[in-house]
Amino acid sequence: MTDREFTQLLHELSGELYRDMPWRRDTRGYYVLVSEIMLQQTQVDRVVPKFEAFVARFPDFETLARAPLADVLTLWSGLGYNRRAKFLHEAARAIVDYHGGVLPATHDELVTLPGVGRNTAGALLAYVYNQPVLYVETNVRTVYLHHFFADRRDVTDSSILERLEATLWRDHPREFYWALMDYGSWLKRSGVRNVSASKHYRKQSPLAGSVREVRGAIVRQLTGGEISLGELRACVDPGDGRFDSAYGQLIAERLIEQYDDQVRLTN
């Protein structure tokens, strides 16, 4: 497929496959940052209700920055990867303290925020500020591998970026990436499973039987309030050694805290 043919196809599909989302209806920096952090490792249909509840409780950077981390973790519970909630909370504080409560508009500033890497920074620049930036994530890989690298393996992101740069809608980058996200999602729902052809692909480990599973269970248990370590262990410990690993990690990351024998979400 030529670059011109691909661009035409994407234009045709952009309306047909468009998905309405609250952070597309309102592209303010706060909404897009919250959505991008939530969408890391989590599907859109799970994120939408949690996003709506989150912004209703914490409507802007200032409110989120002032909130106790325990409140943020409680509302986040159920999405998994609870470190993301802590990163988002810390990012809000940094934005309020150092950027006047406004999401930074440069890549170098964005990547200094907790939880914001190179690709998330690219998404923020495209969706919030409509900048014609280049970034690669799972849906982008799915689309470009499908059309330009169907017979190859170990495809690098630099190769995808070359095609991305050649086909980017420079006057409408926000809509371009929306179209890519929607098309990539549609391809995956249609059975296209090609991301393993990317040299940068890393298969996510199963939740069942993992330390991550116990981490989530501990946080969920503590959303009901502080309890003793003994009670927590009795409620959560699967008896295979994962509890101690999960508990130690959460303490070290300051997602939970212990005073005497009582354990609670970090305040």
C-alpha cells in the first residue's frame, strides 16, 4: 500500500469507526492527562466510567493536587496498576506548583511529570495542543504493521515512525491520531494480532497468580479504611508467599503505610 492510499483509507474510516469519548468531547489538558494515564494497560470500556467518576470527584489539577492520596487510590481502585494513581497525583502537584496549574505544552517539560514517558507526552501534545508530533503506541503499531510490514518480524519503532511521518495529517494531527486509535482498535477486535512483530513488543504477564494480583487485593481491602496487619493478612494472603512481596512493594512505593500494627492507604 502506498502512503497516499493509506491516507485516503484512514480518512474514509475516520468517520465510520469514530468512538465518542469524554476526553475527545473536551480536550482540556486535565481531562486528556487523566485519560492517558488511565488508558495505560487498560481498555477504553473500563476506563470511561472510572474517568467520569474521577473527574466528578477531582474536576481539575488543583483539586486533585490537594486531595489525600488515599482518596485518589480509593477512587482508582478497580483499574489496577495503582502506581498510576500515585503518578497522576504527583503530576497534578507538579503542574500546580511549577506550571501555574496548566499542562505544559512542550515535550521536554511533559516528560518530567511522573508517569509521563515519551509516547504519553506525544499523545498529550497531539490531543491537547493539536501539535503534529510523532509517537508510537500499541494501536499505532497494529495499523502500520498491518499495512506496511505484514511480512516482516522485529520491526523497529523507528521504521514505523518513518511511515508515520509520511502519512501524518499535519493540519489535523488530533483527528489523525483519533482515527489511528479507532482503526487499530477495530483491527484488533477483527482478529488482527500482529504486535508481536514489533521489536519493542513485550507480552504482559498474566494477572492470576502474580504479585500484582495481591497488590491490587491489598489496596482494595484498604479502601474500606485502616485495619491491623493481621486482619489484612487474614483477608488477602493467598498463602504462597506473594503477600509479603506485594506488601513490601506497596510500603516501599508509599502507596500504603503502617503505624504500629495498623495499615492504611497513604494519606
